[in-house]
Amino acid sequence: MSATQKIKAPVLRDLEEFESHFKQSMKSTVPLLDKITHYIIRRKGKQLRPVFVFLCAKLVRDVTPSSYTAASLIELLHTATLVHDDVVDDASYRRGFLSINALWKNKIAVLVGDYLLSKGLVLSIDRNEIELLRIVTEAVRQMSEGELLQMEKARDLNITEEVYFAVIKAKTASLIAACCASGAASAGADSVTIERLHRFGMLTGLAFQIKDDLFDYGDGDVGKPTGIDIKERKLTLPLIYALTRTDSAKRKYIRALIKKHNENPEKVREIIQWVHQSGGLEYARNKMMALKNEALAELMHFPPGEVRESLETLLDYTVNRKK
């Protein structure tokens, strides 16, 4: 059994049931919208967000009708943000498939994103799931703020480690935390338990993002370093650490390369090699493992069993995945 199969095993039936709930939540009387949402459904990823929701619900008690609402709400709002992100980034592909804006142009893509947001709001209000709506919309707010904070700081390349963690906490970890908290809330957990699983999700999300940042420097089964973050002038943890451990002249030189030569493959390789030599990857890996251990400590408050074991495997997968 693969790690992914082991992770999903306790909630496999719930995930299958969720498919029909999610399809129903996206339905529209407008043929064009139905065509586009069908395209989105057929190209969904690994379903990790619903997995977090259902596992956390079962860790507390069991999956309930509210759990399906929570998973649908998160998927609707998250998909809406992805559709909008592709418009902002002028991206033509999403997970190897043509993006909505590439197929139907920006105006329709923005309206589709708005429609998905509204469907999430209506779904939660119709089912009187105000607490779930609060948890998830708070995450969406943080994601927007994190994206804007990163864009603001990227202009002068002055991101400190503190700002970096503020960005990834908002952009990435807040949504995983919302998955875990809404899963717990949907199963009737008390506020202490909901907060504990929210923290577990937050720590897991932080570790997940650092792992993604490491891939950009060739750390994993990605063949060679990609340097995409450098090309986009994003300062991630390995580079931030390296910049803080060098003299002002070298720091000025590296920042000039990122600002003026970020499209030059040779200069990007030079930056990547320097970060390797400066211990940036080792530092980031250590931070990632510390976060993973903190997340694991939160899980230890729950009784052992198949569900907790799946969450432990999911945590291991987060930091050990190859792509």
C-alpha cells in the first residue's frame, strides 16, 4: 500500500460520497457555467484538503453531514482563489491542464471565480453552518493578505525570516489549518480541540511550504534545480538564511542578480549554488523538521488508532515527498 493509499484508507468511502456532494454544490442553470465547472471537477488534484477535513472529523468522533459541507465549502472557496490567481498571474496551465482563463479568457474566469465564492457562501448559509463559514472565510482573508504582503516585499527584496513565515502562514498554512479546524467543528468538537487541530494544520502547512521551497533548489525528485522562485523574485527560506549569513557586499551583489538578472539561467544557477554552499538548504530542512515534530506533538493528544496513524503518515508525506 502506497503512502497516499494508507492516508486515505480510513476515509475512502467518505471521499467517494464527497464527490457527489461537491458536484451538486457547483451546479448551475447556466450551460456555460456547468461546462466550466465540469471541466474543473474532472481535473481536481489529490483531494488532500477533503482528506484533512474527514480525517480530523473522524479523529474527534465521526464524519457527519456537516463534514461534507465543510469539505465542499473549502473546495469551492479554494478553487475560486485558484481561478482568480491564474488570472492575476496570467497563467495558462494549472496542474498540467489549460487554465480557465486560457480556455475562456479573463473576464469569464473572474466571473467563474466569483460564482464559486458565492456558491460557498450560499451553501453554508442554507445549511446554517455559520461556524464553518467563519473558519473558512478567515482563511481566505489571510490568503489574500499573504499574497499582497509577498508582492509588496518582493519589490525591494527585504523579506526577513519573520516576514517570510507571516507570508507562508497566511498564503498556504491558513487553508490547511481551516481544513483541520472545520473537520473537527463538523464532528461537534469543543473549542480546545478545534484550536488544537487548527494548530496541527497550521504547523503542517508551514512544513509543506518549506518543502516546496526546497524543491526549487533541487532538493527532491525534480531532476535539477528549477529556480522558479528566483525568476519570480521570491525570497524563500534557504535564500533568506544565506543572505543573513553573508557580508553586505555579497548581499548587495546577490540582490542585484535577483533584481536585474533573474531571467538569466547562468546567474540563477550561480545564486542556487551559493545558497547550497551557504547552508541555506540544511537550515530550511531543520526548520521544516522542527515544525513537523511540533505538529506531531499536537496529534499525540488524541488516542492512537487508524485515523491518527493516517494523519501521522500524511505529516511524514508532507516533509518526505519527492515532488
